Amino acid sequence: MATITLRQVEKKFGDVHAVKPVDLTIHSGEFVVLLGPSGCGKTTTLRMISGLESVTSGDIFLDDRQVTWLHPSERNIAFVFQFFALYPHLTARENIAFPLQAEGAARDTIEKRVKEVVDLLQIGHLLHMKPNKLSGGDKQRVALARSLVRRPAAFLMDEPLGALDADFRERMRAEIKRLHLNQNATTVYVTHDQIEAMAMGDRIVVMSNAEVQQVGTPAEVYYDPANLFVARFIGSPGMNLLYGRYSDGVIHLPGDNRYAAEQSGRSLTRVFPVQGQNGVPDNHYRAPEAWRPALEKQLSGQDVIIGFRPEAAQVTNTAEGQLKAEVYADDMHGAYSMLHLSLGSADMIVHVRASRDLKLPIGAPIQFDLNPEMVRFFDPKTEKALSRGGQHG
Amino acid sequence: MANVTLQNIIKRFGQLTALADVSFEINNGEFFVLLGPTGAGKTTTLRVIAGLERHDAGHVLFDGEPVDHYTPADRDVAFVFQQYSLYPTMTVYDNLAFPLRSPLRRTPEPDIRKRVEETAEKLRISHLLNRKTARLSGGEMQRVSIGRAIVRDPRIFLMDEPLSNLDAKLREALRVELKHLQKTQDSTTLYVTHDQVEALTMADRIAVLNQGRIIQVGTPDDIYDRPSTMFVAQLIGTPGINLFRASRDNGQLQVNDSPIRVPVAASAGELPEQFILGVRPEDVQPEPEGAFTGQIVLIEPLGVETILHIKAGQQTLLSSVSGMTSWRMGDAIRFDIIREHLHYFDPASQRRLLK
């Protein structure tokens, strides 16, 4: 299996960047997901790796082989699309054997390789069927088998589960991942679905606006997003973001109407204090010790965004905790419930994972704490995450 | 707002029976969700309540009064559909005002202004009032569609998959908004969806519909904790419930082809020899001293939770744990099964055993 290396690979259509220069190494046997909203450049990047799209500049290597200007068929890469392009007049077995026949492989080699992939995907019972008799998932399995049978150096998959319904996607997601573990084939997988990316990727390349925002493991992009885009895009719901102002180790937040939020359209631009009782705003969060030097150095007296995941909130006793909010809505999610809490305004809603036993009416006051290990900070001006070392991450 | 009752509704389209004896009651102020797969009869039920479809037998009652022969207009219902049916050349304000300007209602303009502004505030679209709807994003358009339904005070809101055209992030945000709105307004709402997450998270009560029949009616807790059939058990919950063939053997429950043996609870004494055992993924929990051993064959970190696929004997169990984990593929793992939450089903009828 091959290592894929992109060096300063970019794509322009006229003056418009479809993909800004990317440096990326996909290691042999790795499963890397290109993730982002539609139009972010992920599919163009994949197509440049495959050779279906030419690069405007930069180099692509398969191991040490420079493939930038090679024809797709010369790259020994298999492509799996969202829409399974099976030959309708051939049976599943004939479809799977087709690439080997086209290469002129010997009959017993074909037999042997087809049997291997058929056993792997457990599709023996489908072999005599024509594609129009197959379900969506089975078609996708046959399409996978057909790409596997060639033993390519790498797999490129473009939203292969996009056309399937939710239930089936979940099952196929696990199947593709298990197949990958079994084969250890270098795989680049494109999706707009962050859950799919988290579940499948060894590493995730988050893209937006033709640019790579972050490359990291699922845990890294989830807990340590590089910027607000990644924080919001990853997670369901996305990371909770609280707008406040830092001074002397404390972040002052809206709440109890003593801080007001300045709003432009749907996005908050700034919060500012409104005179409260004794002139002291009521809602504040004491920044964890480990973060104070960085906050002090970079954002003293300035606006700051606190970021935390729903499971970082600790609701032990609803009358204790640093942060004060009220219940906006609550959801039952089967294994747990998700409380949606408002801090001062309906534009400042945080989502908090809680036990299903905690049932609270809308409007009920609630207090909660944050696990200090799981709190992050962002600079609203640059939208980038602060690093504990004091430099922008 | 009204209380709505369906009594033994039958609806046929030619040879096809779309609704076979559907009965349920939506209480005043309730958020009632009809959940089922495509073709279950959800939209037909909604259209029968609206009067857009005439049923072949049975009755629809609003506050105890039969409305079977009322026209849709006389039933005074408000719709929100999947497709936003807004007037593209009108402003948001005029779209919201439209239902109030109907000749039937003759609302004075100052009252209209007040209602429109209140509604816009609730849906947080006040800043969009002067915009033409053609210039709005999908999420904004759906907010306006919802606004146009709630701007007046109908007897019931009928919503047919209103969020399914939106992307995941918007859907989540609007789901929370809709629920907050419904709870603070106490409006009677019938909400149709095929998405079990929407049903669980929004409903006061859910009716599960399949092939034109009501399978179960209950609160999200009831449906999740005590599914009446295997169909309901599998329909609800992500990741899906684990279902295993199991048997009763010497005071133990034995999961076939696996080392999993659980002492029989007193109540399980009446189980047949062979049955289907259901275990929700959150009831399979890694424990250092756990009674069972297996191997992790797949890890799916989803963020707020992680799904572990654990192979034990010939069976693979899904286990869901909170947050991200440090488990690695191939690890040996000890786990327990939380016995208080086991589900038993009859293999033939697929019905729940031991209520």
C-alpha cells in the first residue's frame, strides 16, 4: 500500500481558488477523511489525487513516484463514487470480475481474487443477480468488491454512502471501516457528514472556503479545534461557544440581564456589561489556572470566547455551579438527555449533556460547572483557538 | 387550541389500504409526533385531519365534535410543510401578515402589525421583516413558514417533515426552537417525521405507525424503554438496539453463540425456552471487573459518545460510552450488561414479552 503526498497542491479556475495550496501526507494504510461543507474544495482535492482533475500547481506523489501528470489509469488508484456505476447487463459476479478480465488476468487468478473479496464482503448470495435486483446497499457492496479486486495502491471514495438512508449508512459505515482494518489499504474518503468523518477517519482534514482549516485525529478536531469554524462544524451539536470578556482571571458573561449582547443579524459580535446590583455583573467564569497566563498575555480586558463540548458541563446539583442559566428546552436522546440552556438571551444557548433522570421545566433556573480539562478559549478577532503556551494555535 | 381525536379511521386508495383502523387522541397543548418509515401512512393521517383527504370510515373529532364533513378552511388548522410555500415577491412581513389579511378574518391592520412583530420576535426573524423571501436562506425561509403558521391561533398545527430539507446543523437549531416555541405557547401540534431523533427529542407523545397501523403510542420514555415490538425497538435509538437469539437454561439466560450468560431475574421465569433478547448499547458498559470478556473489533468515536463494537463468541455487541475513549482496536475488554433494562421478544410474533 502506498503513501500519498501532496506538496503545495492547488487548483484555480480562472482567478478563483477551488483549492488553496495544500501540504498533506497520507501514510500507507491510513484512512484519511476530507471533510467540509459543499463547495469547500474536498472533492476537487480528491479528483486531483485521482488524476481526474489536473493541478494548477504543486506535486503529487505515490510513495516516491511523481504522479502529478500521469493519467488516472496509470496511478493504480481505485475510485468509489456515490453513484454505483455497475454494468446493468452483467451479473454481480461479472461486474466484480470485469476489471481483472479487462487486464487479461488468467482465469484461475480471477476465480481466486473474486472469491477473496466476495468472502470479505459476504456477498456470495448476490453473485448471480443483476444490479437492478440489488438493494442500494448491496449495489454499493458490489461496487466496493469491484474496486477491491484490483488490489489498488490506494482507494479514493467520494461520498460513497451519500445516497443511502440513515439506517443503512450507519451499517455500511461500520462495514467499510472493518474492511479497511482488514485490508489496511490507504484510503482517502470525502464526506460532508462530520459524524461519518469522526466514526471512520484515522485523521480528518477539515476544509472550508478552499482552504484546509485543520488536520487531526477525531479526538484532536473534537476537543482541540484550531478555530471557530472547526469548533462549530464538528460535533452534533457543535461546540458550545460563550462570548464574554476577560479580566483578572475571570470571564464575565451575559446572564441575569447584567450583560447585554450586541448582535449583527444572527451572530453575536460583542458583549458588554450593563450595570447590575452593586455594579457587579452576576455571571462569570473563573478561567482554569492553566489558561490564565495565555489569557492574561493575549486577551486581558478584551472579548474572549469560551468553548466546551456538551459532555464537559457538569450538572451535579442544579443550585450549584459557576455558570447560571435557565432551561430553554430539553431533549431525550435515548441514552441521555440534552439540556439547552440560555444565558441571558435566546442567542446564547448552550447544549449540555445530562442524565435522563434530570427533568426540568422550561424557564427553570440551573447552575453548572465545566470540567477544567475540557475548556478551550478562542480570540473572537482572529477566530483562532488560544494555545496554553500563549501562542495562537 | 383543540383536542383532536381519530376514531377507527380507514382510508383506501383503490386496492391499497393506506390507513387500517387508526385511532389516537391528541391532547390540548400536546406535541404529538407521528413516526414511521416511508409509506407508513403518516402524511395520509395528517391530510385526513386537515380535511384534504376524505376517509372511508371512522371519525375525526375536534374537542369532541365530529368535523368529518367540514372543509379544510372550516377546520381552522395551520400547516407547515417540508417545502416552504412562501410568496417570493412579498416581504417577510407581508408573508407573515397574509393569513391574517384573509377576507374571512378581517383583522385590522394595527392588530396585524402587533401579531406579526410578536411572531417575528419569537422566531428571531425581526431583522428580516423587510426582506423579500426569495433572498432568504433555507433556514430563514423555514422560520418564516413556521411564523406564518403561528401568526394566527388555529385549533391545531399540522407539520409535515418541516425540517427535512435543511442541513444537519440548521435542523438541530430549529428543532430546539420549535420545541421551545411549542412548549411556551402550549399549542396543539401534530408533527410527522420519519426521523426517530426528531421524534424522541421533540415529542410529548409519539405514535409509531407502520403499514397503515398504529403499533405503539407513548411518551418518548415509554417507547424507548418499553418498545412493544421488535419493529419499534429497532426503529428507535442510535446506535440501534442489540438483538440476539437467546435461550433459558438452568436458571440462566444464554445468548446463543456467545459466552454471555445472565442469571434469570425473578420476573423472567415466565420466558419461553427460546426468545429474542434486546440490549440497548448504553446498557453494555465496559467495566474493569465486568462479568464478560470480548474483543474490540471497531471503534466509532462520534464526539459526544463513542460506539464500541465488541466481539464476544460469535456475537458482536454495540456498546455506547460517553465522550471519546482511549480504547484501541483489538483490545481485550471486560464488560457488563445492565440487567435492569433488558428487553425480551417473542421470535414468532416479534412482540414484547414480560411488559
